[in-house]
Amino acid sequence: MLLSLSGLTQDAKVSLQAVIGGGTGDGGVRHGQLLAQLAEAIWSNDPDELASARDKVTAAMGSDALVDAVAVSANFHMMTRIADGTGTRYDQAGLDRTAHVRALIGVNDMASRR
């Protein structure tokens, strides 16, 4: 949802296709394919994959952008852990509003789904 909202404010057309089931392309986001590779590498537990993705992002976008990208990933992970740890539930209106996106990206099939 955040990506779609930022796309609206920047008059950009963004797509989740780059991150769905081994998707390709940039999703309408500058360097989107590199950022998707970085996100995958962060959660891969493979230090070589992470180092390669980190080096590619730094070469293409600079070290400040790398730090920003990793911080965004960490922030989303933190928010999920806080919500899970406090027992926070998603309200029905939010579930209804995001049903199509959750189905599209496979959230409903994840083991951590509540």
C-alpha cells in the first residue's frame, strides 16, 4: 500500500509484478529490480548473495541509497514483529481493502498469516 501511495504522489505507475513469485522488471520504480534483489538477499541467509546485491545497489545508486533501502526493510520487519508481539490484529476494513493485494502477492499462504 505504501508503494502505491508514493507512486500516486510522484505521478508514477507502480506495479507489484517485480516482487510476485520471482517476478521480473522494475515494477515502475527506478532501480526496482536491484532493490528487489537486495530484499531477497537480505532474507536469503546467504552472505555471498547479500554481498553481491549490496555491491550492485551501491554501484548503481550509491551508499546512502543502500543504507536507506536496508533501513526501510528493517523498519517493515520491526513493525511486523511489534504487531505480532503485542497481538495487534488487522481490522476488518483493512482486511477488506487489501484483500486483492494480499491474494496477489501470496500473503494469505504464508505460515505467519494470522
